[in-house]
Amino acid sequence: MPELPEVETTRRGVAPHVSRATISDVVVRDHRLRWPVAEDLPQRLRGRQVSAVDRRAKYLLFRLDADTLLLHLGMSGSLRLVPARTPPEPHAHLDLVFSHGQVLRFTDPRRFGSVHLAPGDGGSHPLLARLGPEPLGDGFTGEWLYQRSRGRRQAVKAFIMDAATVVGVGNIYAAEALFRAGIHPARAAGRVSRRRYGELAAAVQAVLTEAIDAGGTTLRDFVGSGGRPGYFRQSLSVYGRAGQPCRACGAPLRLIQVGQRSTCYCSGCQR
């Protein structure tokens, strides 16, 4: 599914085209997303201007005058900017039609995405209210991880994938960051030292920054807002490489289950 770098790549691709543009129409072809799209959404959006496009965790935030449109891509969602009158492809559930003649089209084959109109900056919406710090923001540090992890038996990989701990670190980037920090993914979060959490926080930030610069990671479903794939997959050290030699020490990479997720790691480099 799209993770933080993919969502940020999408935001950067979309924002220049829709910021300060007016929504002239909204077309909802299928209200059946993860949560039903509100029946009155089109009438509440028509004629309103998008002032900016931000991101919180894996949510895109379309800023309006007094509200915020929250859009989550789900497991297979994507956004495309297409000319008006472009025929909708299968699973094109929602169009934001702009007065400048372009359409922002939300396509989601699995329908796990969602669209909500929230008051103000959206921060009080139930989907955002309890989220942890942004991994690339000042609030995310090794000390934060260390203090929050004390006494926890939960595996460290599951711990950093918890959105209450830090947002946007999904399966791919958690595996890659733990490899760079040399931490075994199944180690209890409470047994990781302050020093190693400092290394892990730095690794999370480096991996995400590099992935954003590369346009995300190409998996089965994700391509960027302009239809271009991401290229970070070429840089993956462990994710999806089970049985292959570790690029650092040559040992075969192993596959285990951590928190009901398949997890690839190096037994030689990660302790």
C-alpha cells in the first residue's frame, strides 16, 4: 500500500496544480469506500478554493477556507490529474473538477481509501486526533522512542509501525530502517537502548527522505501522481529480498513473522 513517501510524492505532484484553484464540481461515482462518502459532499465543495495541499501521516489535506478535505489512498488508491472529459477508468470513484479545466481523479480498486470533510485544520477529526509525531518533524527523536518504549514487550518493528508512536512508517520503511540501525525486528521495544533508538530515529528519517527523493517505492499498485513509478525499490536492502545475500555481510536474508507481518532481516547485521 502507499506509505508516507508515496503519499508525500503524490502531494508534491498534485499541489502545484490545485493550490489556489476553485472546485467547480465534484463527481462521486461510488460512495462505497472504507467509510461511505457523504451524500452532501459535492454541494459542500462546489465553488470553494483549495488554498494548499498538506500531508499528515498518510492523509492528504486539501485546505479550504474554513474546512479541510481529508483523503486517504488506502491500500491501492492513486490520484491522477487528467483533462476534463477524460473518460473514467474502472474504479475511478471520485473526481474533483477544477475551474481551470483539469480533474483530480481518485481511483481505488480495493476501496480501502476514504474521503472526509473536516472542520478547521482537520486536527480534531477522529482519524487524526491521536496520531504520533511526524517522522521528519522536530517531535520525532531517539529520546521520544526510548521513553515511550520503556517496559514494552512488543517487537520493536511493530512498535515503530504504531501510528501513536510515529506516523507513516509502514512495513517497507520499518524493515529498511531497522536494518540500517542494526536492530533485530523482533527484539522487544523495551530492550532497545537509548543510544540505539537514536540510531533508529536517524535511520527512519534517512530512509524516508531518500525514498521521497526517489519518488517512492514501486510495488503492485503505486505510481506517482503523474503516472510515473517510484524508484526507491532499487535501493531496498532487505524488504522483498528473503533468501538473497545481505549486501553488507553476504549472509542469506531471513524471513520471519513480526506482528502478523512478513519481515525480512539479516541475522548477521541485526541484533
